[in-house]
Amino acid sequence: IALSRRSQWSSEDKQKMGAEWGRFVAEVHRFLGADPAGEDARRLAVRWVTLLRRMYGEDVPLSLFITAGRHVADWMADSRTPEFGKWPGYAFLANALAAQPELSDH
């Protein structure tokens, strides 16, 4: 889904999205030890949802992102890029999103 959506983006759009994700990842790193139900985590969960919606569209259930965030390390373990799944931000964001019932669809 994301690949087909990104194929429609201009080179400039891709660069902007990459930069935005880079800033987001850096901010998530600063809050990895925070309470997933706390205000900082809530703010990051909202940003994560916004970025994911821009990449995947509005029709993907948020529960899928929660599941993916919690299991990406397992899914990527046998891939050519297992380090992709080892980023601790995935689990943190999944837990932060799950702790915000007004944001999730489960």
C-alpha cells in the first residue's frame, strides 16, 4: 500500500516525508523511557498516526499499526534488514497508541 502511494509522490514530497520521519524518530528516541499512557507519548502517538495515514491512507485500521509495532522485530528477524525491526520506538509507539482509546479503533 505504502509503495503504491509513494510512487505517486514527487521527489520533493519523498524528501519532505523522509525529513519529517527523521525528526519524528529523533523525538521518539528522547521519550523512549516515558510512560506510554502519558502526555508525551500521547502527542507522539498522534504524530505517528498522522504520518502513517499519509503513507498508508485512512482505511488501514489503527489496530494493525499497533500489532505491527509490537511484532515488527519478529517479522523482520529473518529478513535482509533485521535491524529495521529492532528499533525500540515501534513497541513504544504501539503501546502509546493502545493507551489512547480515543485514537485507536479496537
